[in-house]
Amino acid sequence: MPKYLRDFYNTGSRLSVALFEKAKMTEHTFMIIVAIIIGVFAGFGAIGIRLLIKTISGISFSGPGSLLENIIASAWYMKIIIPVVGGIIVGPLIYFLAPEAKGHGVPEVMQSILLKGGIIRPRVALVKAFASAVTIGTGGSVGREGPIIQIGSSLGSTVGQFLKISGVRMKTLVGCGAAAGIAAAFNAPIAGALFAVEIILMDFAFAQFSPIVISSVMATVISHNFEGNLATFQVPHYQLVNPVELIFYVVLGLLAGLVSHIFIKVLYAFEGFFENKVPVPEYFQPAIGGLVIGITALVFPQIMGVGYDTINNALHGGMIWYVAFALIFVKIFATSFTLGSGGSGGIFAPSLFMGAMLGCFFGTFIHGVFPSITASPGAYALVAMGGLVAGTTRAPITAIIIVFELTNDYNIILPLMITCIISTILSSKLSRESIYTLKLLMRKINIKGGTEINVMKSIYVRDVYQPHFESIPETTNFIEVVDHVISKRDPYFIVQDNKDLLVGIISIHDMKSFMFEAEELQNLIIAGDIALKDIEVVSLDEDCHSALDKMSKTGFLGLPVVQPNNKRKVLGMVWQKDVLDAYHKEIERKDIASTLADKIQLSSSRRDVYFMEGYSISEIPVPEPFVGKSIRELNIRANYGVDVLSIQQQKKQGVAINAFPDPNHVLESNDVLTVAGLTSKLNLIRNL
């Protein structure tokens, strides 16, 4: 890291400690103050990128009318040249300065939460702002909300890094930035807060919710103060004409779910196409995307930019139904080509655009057939906007609240809920992943449970197995087997031969089918005949994640534990209940330790804290004998009697904190371990 950046971050650390100690504030108060700062920064960031987009759009397509009117009035060759020029600028900018700024941004924020403890390079905010403004301002078919979210998240992370905040608190600050971004984009503070917990943090039980709300509100206040309390769209008054009309909103939800699925699939098909099939340098590919967008705009100029003018036309019934229908699929193609080729921008506005076009088309048809019991096409366009957002992001609550805050009309809630929920259900059935999580899955990032898997991999079978187990000799006759099974409490019984080696397992559930024929079978079969012989086993050195996987595949609630060098020598049983109990204890221990570690960083410059008699948490540089070895290989907990809570890694872009280190993580010489345990054990490691 350059010296000026180190000095900058060290100054931030000293400042946070000084403020915390002088003000004698609680940790919660400190987080609220930081959340306010992030909300203000993100609010100004949203204003800045909107102004930058407006400026570049004005230069690209100048004229006295609206942006859409100016685009339509432009010469045909300018519609082609301008997007190509935009691609030529954006490609090298992203490729050489910040590859994270490529695409729609939100998956990159989620990735930083999952893998980097919320660490985002400060330069990402600047590169993302300029790259997105150029992409949108020169006609790229993307939205501005995704960039605003990524910029807000980057600002939140930068503030956290400046103040040397780590662990769960850093993730909270990233969530604060994301919430502030979406709130400032739509003047929707509630939706901003829900977006952060539903999509970015993926946890409604998140403890630090109040700072996220505060940031969201502050960004909205800034946006209101400088741009007025103006709605993003000119939304017409909504009215449910007849209760029977709700049936049509169910159909609209199904259509929205289907279109959402098509959008997700086409978008990533184009990304894969450009990544694997286009033999052109990556930094030049956005220019190809710009060329295709320009040619498409010769027939459908509505697809250029964020498309808010076209959405407003649809909301007020100014769209011809067949044009609206065509624009659904043309917008899918245009957005997929812009992002797939390497442009920078969001998918929020395109989703709203497709929803408005779908609702306008569907509403025109339904209103034409049932004019007396249906609302105007604009009403269906408004509801379908929420349906597309819900179907693509799999965040129905956020979608419902965004549209509700846009309208401030309680009458829309019922049809909106129906459409959004139906859309989410159908889209989820057609594809398990959302438009955000699919990108992470393609990068082989386990979005469903990264933390849980790492915790499970840190617990070994030897820590939880039971050496006692019930056994039956394989020559035992059937009646004796029945008596033994009935008299014991265990659900499984190990069957062994005369050398005490594993033959198989008898399950109490499998015995039920034999019970009614006990007298006939007593002299015909023995334990070895009943035992299930094709079974999974585990060794002491396996982790609990592997053990649970084997239990899941076999349907067993417990498995035999065997010697590593002799798969038939049984040492005991490992039970699912014991594994889960150990997991919950480990999660609780890590939460307590993480909270203690954060409090240390906020309240003191010391590197040690004593939280129980004889126990402490310390930051220790990686000892030389540990360098080049993994946590699993070192078996730190068993061999040294301490727990590794986190690892600070020195990266070019700053310090990355891994709060739940993977057991396969290989330690480097400049890593710093945060470890907990007996003070004497910590001193032993420190002196290695």
C-alpha cells in the first residue's frame, strides 16, 4: 500500500479511537454517527452521478426537448457513433482501473460482503460513477440505480476502512451505503433500508438495522434538499375498479415471472458469449456493444439510456400496445448486449422499463375486452414494474415498497402484492438464482451459506463424535436382534464380525418390516443378513461439513466413525444432533468474539483484551513456522489450544479482513491473526 494511503488510514484509526474515548459514547451511538456520515456522502454521490449523466446526455444528444425527443431528432449516424464512442471510453477505463465497475454492480457488492468482509477499493466509487455516466449518457441500455448502489456501498466501505472498523460492523456500513444509494435514487427511504437487508446483506434478522435506516433517511433528506421532493416517475392515480380484476393481476404476475426468467437467462447468455466466443480484447468489447445499440436505436430509439421518458408514456397510456410488446424483448436484448459486452450500469431501470411495457400491453388487451371492470393500461404498467423487479431480484418486499413509495397510494398494495409474489414464485421455480446471485454462482461463490460452510469445515468429527455405540455380532439370531433393538434407545446398531470389524448397520426403522414375521424368521436369518452393508463412514480427521453431506445423501442421522487406515475398525458414532449443537455453539462463540474484537478496536489502541480470568483475545503476526501452511494443516485448535477468529491480509488495495477464515486458507508472512484462548497458549504462539 502507498505510504500516503497508510498515513490516511492510520489517521482515521486514531481519529475514531479519540472520538470514541473522549465522547464516552456507546458502540451503538458511534455506529449511528458513522451511518449519518455515510448517508450524507451517498446522498451527494447520487446527486453527483445524476448530474454527470445529465451533462453527458446533454452533450451526446443536445436539443430543446426531452432526452427521448432529442435522441429521435438526432441524425441516424449520430445514433450509431455516440454509443460506440462511449464504449471506446468505458472499456479501457474499467479494464485498467477497476474491473469491479464492470456490469451492474450489485453482485460485486455482495461478493465483497461474502468474501472480503465488506472491503471495497475506494477507487471503485469514482470509476463506477464515471463509467456508468458515460455508458448511460451515450445511450447504453442500462440503469443508474445499480451504479448508485455500488457507489454508496463503496463509500460506506471506505469510511469503515478509514475508521479501522472490521467484522460485522464493516458489513453494516456497506449496507448503509447501499440503502442510502437506493433511497436517494427513488426518494424511497423505506425501500432503501429493505433493499440493503433483503438483497445486499441477505438477512432480515440482521442485528445492526438502525444504522441502515438512519443512512437511508439521511440520503433521502439530502436528495430532497437539493433536488426537491420530486418523484422519479409521474405516476397516475390508481383505483381498483372491481374485485374480479384481481384475477387479471394473478395472470400479470405469471407473465412478469416469465419475462423475468427470460431476462436473467438472456443477460448471462450474452455475458458468456462475450467472455468465451468474441475474439476481441476485453477493453474494446463495449464499443461492439455500443455499435449494436446504435443500430437497434435506428428502429427503437426508446431503448437508449435509462428509458424513464418511455416509462412515463406507458404509465399515462401513451404507448401503442404492439410497440410496448416489442419493446419488452428489444429492451432485454439491448440491456443484455450493453452489460454483456462490458458496459457499466444497473438492471433496476431496465426491469422497470420491461415491467411498464408488459403492463401497458397486457392492460390494453384486458381493458379492451373488459372495459367496465378493469383499470386503465397505466395501472397495469405500474403494478407490472414491481412484478419485474420482484421476479429478477427475488426481493418482493423491496419491489412492493418501492412502487408504494412512488405512488403513496394504499389502494395499489393488494394488486401489487399479488403480482410481485406470483412473479417471484414463478421466476424462482423456473430458475433458483436471482439476477444477482446467478452471477456469483457462475464465479463459484456459494451465496447460500458461505459463513455456515466455513464454520462447519472448522469443526472436526473428532471434536463431536461419541466413542460409545451399540453393537450386535453378525451371527446373532433374529429374536435376539429384535430384543436388543427394542431394549436400547439408539436408532442405529453397528453389526460386527468376530474380529470386531464393521459388517454393516441395522436401523430400527428397517426392523419394522420384519416384526410381524419374528417367529418364522427366528431360525432363518441372523444380524448379518439384515444389516445394511453399503454404508457411508467418516474418519476422525474429516470435517463436519463432509459428515453432514454424507448423512444427507444416505438419509442417516448418524454415521460410524472409523480409523483412517482401517475403514472397518469402528471407533464410535457421529450424530447429526451433536454436529448441529457444535455448530450453534461455534456461531455463538464467534459472534461474541467478533463483538469483543470490534469493541477493542473502537475503544482502545491495545492489541489484547482480557475477557475472562486467564483468557484473552490478541492480534498476533503469523509465526514463521505457520507461513505457507493452511489452518487445516496446522490444526491450530487441537495442537495449540486457541481459536482463530479472523485473519487480516495485506492487499494492494488495503487491509482485507476475513472474519470466518476458510480452513484451507494458506497463511502468508504479512498476515495478522486475531486469536482467542488461554493467555499462556497465546504467548506460546507469539514466541514461536
